[in-house]
Amino acid sequence: MNRKQAKIAVNRQSSLLGKVLFLAVLIAVLGSVLPAAAQITVRGKLAHDLDVTPGMVVTGSIMVDNDSDAMQEAKVYLRDYMFYADGTNAYDDPGTVGRSNAPWVRFTPESMRIPPRTSVAVNYEITVPDTTGPGSYWSILMVEGVDASSAESTEGAASERQVGFRQVTRYGVQLALHYKENAEQSVSFDNIQLLVDENGKTFFQVDISNSGGLMLHPNVYLRVFDADGAEFGPFQGSLYRMYPETSVRHRIELAGLASGTYQALLIVDNGEDAVFGGQYELTL
């Protein structure tokens, strides 16, 4: 995409209150395939969202299914998780991120053998420290299939194991805790511009950061007005979930707008009477 002429002026902002939702990520890492990869799936939600208070102990489980006719193996481990508007993702060691709840999490088992067409539960317990302040805290519980030909497997014979690239499937289940009382909520805007793609379509781009303390899941859209006050839109953004200190990029297509100067109102509506907005002048 190329940048179009855009005159951007921020006129107004307001506070944003976050709903308690969170993100679950399914990650598939593919390489060249050796013998058949482990065939496991995680059943149900890939996100566990829990409202808590300091000192509370919460429990839950994750069901891992073997969809094949052969014994399957899997390993389970924790990671921290962050993501940013430029498309980068970080899966850091547990406890690295400031709002990580990984040190509070205990889970079993760390490895499993799943008979054909059956399931095994991964059970977790999370103890919220008495000193926990308001806001959201999260980590990601990874469930990764172990190929029978890998060195980690207990199934394949040592002589049959091979070294090389294999297909690896990981499921990431978000474990997110939200202590909402007196939590700070806010967002910030950055990298605001107009773009035009190779087909001549025009987009309003904005990077939105969660600069508060609670998980957000806002409805983002753009209302556009011409010099006569006629309204166009609303032009809808994407539906993203955002942890504190993460950011996402919205590219909102401005379909049907002719060349000219417009007033645009960007709305970030997280519900519960909480709205964050910015007003801009756009020249197409």
C-alpha cells in the first residue's frame, strides 16, 4: 500500500472502560513432514477467562483429544504472550512479562500418552497472591503434540527416530485473570494515516494500544462527514482482543468516498458506557 495525502488532527479523547474478555491463540508451525505427525486437538474454548480477587484460588481443565487410531503423545508447558501492531508476537519464558500470572499457575500432567480415540485432561490451579493489584494477568498454556519419531517420544524405537524438520502442532490456551475493581483503563492511538492499495481502495489505518490495566475487546469504527454534514459509514474495523501493553493495527476501508475533505470520528467502543474516540480531518 502507498500513503495518500492525509491531514490528521486529534480533537478529542475520552476514557475507555474494558470488558473482561481475553485472547486465545491457536498456533500451527509447519515444516517439511517426516513420518505422520501427532494427531491431537484441544477441545472447546482456547481461552479461559476468570474474574478474581486477591487471595482467590481458581481451577479449571483443558481436554486434549486423540483423533487418530494410534497412541499419541503431547507435552504441556507455560509461556508468556505479547503481541504488537507491527505483527510481531512474543512467547517469552513464563514470568517474564510484568502482568504474567505464570508464577501462580500449577498444572498436571506435563506430558501425556493418549490412547486412540480417547481424551486426557490437563488440570490447572491458579492461586492469586493476596497482594495482587487491579487489572488483568495472563499466560498461555501450550499443548504440543510429540511426533513418534522425535527424540522426545517414548513411543518410537530409538533406532527409528530421525533428525530433521517435522510438522509440529501447538495449541495455545490463554489463562487470563481479571481483578476489575478500581482498575485503570485507557487506550492510545498511533501511526494514523491513509493508504491506497494496488486496486485503488482507500484505507484509514490506526494502531491502537491498550495503555490501561484491563483486557479490552472493543468495537472499532469510523464515522465520516462531508462539508455539508452528510454522513458516510460507519466504516467497520476489525474485532480484536487486547491485553495491557499490547497493540493492534486496524485498516478500515473507506469504500465509496470520493476525493475531497472530510471530518472523521474514530470510535473505540468497549461497552459499559465506555468510549474512546478521536476526531480527524481527512483529505482524499
